[in-house]
Amino acid sequence: MGASMDAPIGAWLAAAVLAVLLLSACHERTPVDPGQLTGALAINIEGLPPGADADVRITGPSGFARTLTGSDLIAPVTPGRYTLRFNDVRSGGFTYATQPAQIDTTLLPGDTLRYRARFSVATGALAVQIDGLPGGVPASVRISGNGLSRVANGSVIFGDLPPGTYAIAIDSVNAGGTAFKGTGAFQVLVMASTTPTTLAVHYDNVLGALLLTATGLPPEASAPTATRPTARLQGPLQVDRLGTVGEVLALPVGSYTITPQPVTVGTRLFTPATRSVTRTLTSGARDSLALAYQEVTTPINITIDNVVVTQAVQRADNGIPLITGRDALLRAFIRADRRTTLRPLARARLFDGTVPIATLLLTPPDSGVPTVPLDGVLTSTYRTRIPADLMRPQLRISVEVDPDSTIGEAQRSDNFWPAGASPRALTVTTVPPFTVRFVPIVLDGATGDITSATQERYLAVARSLWPIAQVSADVRAAFTPSVASLQPTDANGAWNALLNELRALRTLDGAPAPTHYYGVVHPSYAEGMFGLALVGTPVAVGWDRKDVGTVAAHEWGHNFGRLHAPCGDPPNVDANYPNIGAATGLVGWNNAGDALQPANTPDIMSYCSPAWVSEYSYTRALTFRQNSTAGTARALTATPGDGLLVWGRVVNGTLVVEPAFHVDAPVTPRALAPTHLVELFDDAGQVLERYPIAAERVDHGRADDGHFAVVLPWAATYDSTLTTIRVQDVRSPIVATIGHRAGSAVMGLLQDARTGAVRGFIRGTNVTPRDTARMRVTWSDGVRSRRIMVQK
């Protein structure tokens, strides 16, 4: 094309030069009619940000009209009256304008009209920074002025605001059964600038005041040395504490259950007249509550209120299923009707159906039987560990306190759990082994720190909080991806691309259905993005720098089908998560350290720490694990050399299809509920194959983003006929193709020359000896592939 254009251009230049020479050689010049002279318009645009187009409308004589998007020289043009209108430009959330916005001028014959339009930012921005609210709770900050009205429900930047003063109204909000009040400026001044004005809003609990008093006690109860009565207060935001009579308590407003405690005055016992009362604090004004007491003359009485068996988290009714083959904590909530230092014996009997299998002695509280055993205090309850081998599907339990009647109670019917002493059946179920294949990732000269000696660091947290019993783990040969350097915010998409290559690796390895692939990387940074996972598919990647057990447990939670919990501002929050601030809502137990986890601990699927697991996440992960192996499709065939790897991903709605490879790998079954359709074409556009596949969701990104890596059945003719692969979303018009590039090698697949194990991908042909030593390389031109190099 270039040669055909050069000839006429060259001829035109030669003719022009000849004309100039001839004219200059004439001794006489022909007069020029001024009416035949033309002019030019030279418009220079300044001040707009890179990539922003101007909108300059020019009108002139004889119907002349032109729109400019940048600086330009327009010639020739007819002399006369011209109007230049410079419309405002919006770019990057701001408006840019020039003054004046319109000029009218006259272009004289033979003249050049030169005009420089200097644009500057004409609007501003307001950065609203909100803190103090539990995760997932929307704020209510109203901004109004200059003809606009905005509402901030969280930290946000409002751009393109007209300059001027804005009024700020901060509404109180309710969360977790209590109220939060916000404080901040009543007005802000927004300037015309790309630097936002900052509005800081801080929310605090609205606190009430409660004074506890007591009636029915003798005068000596008020002596300075007397023991003051106490009451347990349970209320909003998982408040669970003891309050003392005579103390003014600062508490979040809301409804409280108040349980008075028995008190001893000298040798006399006084118990509350009522078991508990309810009181609602509605404002900061001080409220008071009188606790009525009455003297008890009967012997001490010990009661078992409840028994709870947990492995990670449990309800008071033992409604969360337990799993076989894993230790459990048995807690008996035993109380006395008065203060005492007595520590009577308590024992649990365990049955497999009707057959007795064990009798376990419970450890009593150190200071004696409490009047109120606290759920969040391990040492306030009787407890014992049930060994893993006793956790069986037909497990039944009964508990008795003071079985030998050593403390002289008047009645003993409440010394048994359950009432009547008949053992209670617990729900104990079985889960499949948790199988993990760790993959050391070699990237930027560093290899992820994972070996058989260090793998327990990654497994420990998951063993404690997820429904896992038996673990089978190994470490695969290292894998070198073709991705760019990892970045803290994944601005270059390298984390996503790495996860996609790990997904392809698992497919090529023909891993058994339940096997989790977990890549371990060593990024150059110490703070930032630390992991990424597929949702509901056992592929994830995480770093090796810190909190590796928590990171791995979080990513495996995604593999178990869990989205994020609302704390720490994560993407893709589960809208059905039930608790404010991602709180677990129940006291948990960490069997590794024999420690309780408070009910306000954030869920492992949030971005907050320290973390534990909620009933919501645990039970859904349990259901997923029990159903996943039964519902996972098996490979159709494992015949070597019979597959075409088609893989890629959807990122922010854009479909990326990676180069395909002829591989020795099991064929992927056709998807029963496809999201995408793979089509293979020859050079005549004839369809060679149509194959439905299902893309798998990523824990970051949009809801329709996902990854796929499938092996299609191979046909011998593909080596010569296959020219195009097209992948289309069956739910939308999104489609992408990759074609045959004859003579080009766009990607290489590295495999161990001896075993055939996949060791990495190469983009382009930039290969070093280290990459190929003892490796064989299969090159792909996009849709066809061939092995052209073997080094040993």
C-alpha cells in the first residue's frame, strides 16, 4: 500500500516545485484579485487533561461548520465572520471550561486567525470520610447546595460539584440494636480544583446511663467492706458484662436483659426476686433500676442450665452439626443459687446409640460454682475435651453434677442434663477429607515459601474453624507463570492472570475433583493484596509473607462458595450475611489453643481481624463440602494426547481468550448449566465443534467475571483445519475470538521432559536457558500448537 501512494505524492511535489521556479523566473507578475484570497484558522487548545477531547464548534460563511476535538489548523477557509463556541468538557469527574466560552471575529482575506483557548477546571470535589460505624452499616450524611443534593452512605468522593458552600446534615443511624450519632462540619467550601475538599464524619455510640440499686437487703449490705450485688447485662452489639449496684453504667442505648446475681451478706444469702428483667435505654439521660432481693434459708442448690458441644461455633440448642473424627469442647453451664467456693464433681456419659463408650470428668471453675456462668468466659463453666475418636454419628450425651450428693442439696432434679437424665442425641455428620495440593509459584526471581515442612502454617487456621477433619496435603513441583509482577492493588491484573494460569494448571494435571490447588507466591511488597480465589471451585493463590494461615482459610472459604462478609470494605459482599459488622454472633472455640472467640469477632470472610467463623459461614461451608464431591463432574476420558486446552477469563466484563494447546489431559464434560459456548471454526467459517462450558466466579470483580479452563475432545484434523476459536457468553452479547497466526509463537507451555508435568507458561519467545533446561516446550500460535524444542 505504501508504494502505491508514494508515486502520486512525489509527482505532485515535483509539479509544485516546477511551478514555483517558473513563476520566480517571470519578469512580470499577474495581479491577484483580493476577492480570490483565502485565509486560515489556527486554534490551539490548552489545559485539558491527557486523553480528554475538546468540543469546539466553529461556524462561518457559506454554511461553514466544523467541530474540533483538539488543536488544529484549518485551511483554506473563506474570509468573513466566524463564531467559535467552546463547550465545557467533562473528564475524570470534573468539568473544564474556558473564558470566554464564545468569540465572534472576522477573518480578513489572506489572513490567519490565531486563537488560544486555555481550559481550566471549573468544578470541584468533596471527599467524605466516614468512620466509627460497624462494617456494613450505611451512614446518612446529606450534602446540599448550589442546586445539588447528595447523600453519602459511606466514604465516597463526589466529583464535578459547582464551587461554593454546601450545607452538611449528619443523621443518626441505628445498627445492631443501638443508635450511632455522627459529628462533623455543618458546612464546607468546595473550590474549583481537582484536589477534593475533605469532610470528616465520625460516628459514636449514643450512650445511655444506668444506675443499679438494690432493695430487700439488710443495712450491713451498704457497709464499705460489704460485697456489692451485681447483675449481668446483655444488650446491643453483643454487650455481655457484669454491672455493680451503685455504679453508673455507660451503655449503648437499646434493650437489655438484666439478670441480678445472688449476694451474701455475712452468713445470710439473698437472691433476686425475679430471674431477669428487661430495660430499654433510649437517651443519654440517666435511668435507674431497683433490684429486689429476698433472703434464702434453704440449703444451697446447684443447677445445670445447659450443655453445649462445639468444634468451631455452636448455638445454645446444639443446632449446628458436629463432624466425625475431630475433637470437640463440651461445656456445662452449671450455676449455684448463691456465692460459693464449692467445686462439686461433674461427669459426662457418652453413648454410641445405646452402647456406653466413655465417661469423662469435667474441669470445674477455679473459684467455685458461679452464680452466672458466662458464655464468653471459658473458666466460668465446667468443661472437657471430647477426643476425635468418640465423635460418632450416633453420639448421645448426658451430664450430671454432684453425682454422689456430697453438698447436701434439698432437691437434685436439676442436677441432670437433659432433664430426666436420659442421654440426648447430637447431630454428628461426616465430611470428605480436605485434599490440598500446594503449588510453589516462581515469579520475579522469588519462589513461594511452601514445603512439606512449612505446609502446616497454611493449614492450621482452616483446621480449627472450617468443617474439616481429615487433611491430605502435598507440595507440587514449582510452577512459573507468564504474568507480570504482582502489584499491591492488582492494577495490572497480574493476580487475576496468575489465578487463571493456576486454574489451567489444575485442568492439565487432571487433578481429582475434590483436590484444592493453592498457589503460594512471594511478592516484592509487604502490604497490599495477599490472595485471590475462585468461588465454589477449588483453586486459590495466597502470599507467604504474614498471617498465611488466615489468608489461606479466607481463600478456601471462597472455594467453599462463600462471598465476603461486611467488614473492612471488601468487594462482592454477601448481601445475606446476617450480623452487623460481620460479627460471628456466637462464641466460638479454637481447639488449637483451647481458647474462646468472642461473639463480636469478625467473620473469616471479612477483611477485619482477628477473625473467626460464624454459624452462617460454617454451616454453608459444611453443606458445600458434603455436596461438592457428589456433584462434581468427572473427566470423560484420560487418554493421552486427546485434548485441546481452551482457557481464559472475564475481567470487568471483557472476555479474554488465551492461546490454545494440544495437550495430554482428561477431557472436560460438557456443562449442564453453561455460561459460555466454545466454537471451533475452519478457514471457511465452518463450525468444527460447539462445546458448552461453565465459567467460575472470582472473589473480586463483577458478578459476571469468571475463569474457565477446559479440555475439549481432540480431532486429528485440527492440526490443519482449525483457524479460529470463539467463546461467547450465552447470557449476553459478550464474545471474543483468537485466531491462527501462521509462523507465530505467541505462548509456550513448559513441561518436564521426563514426566510431562506442566512447569509453566511463556509469553512470546523470550526464553532463557533456565526456563527450558530439562524441559520440553509446546508452542501455540493462538489455536494450533507444536513441540519444537526439547532440551535435557
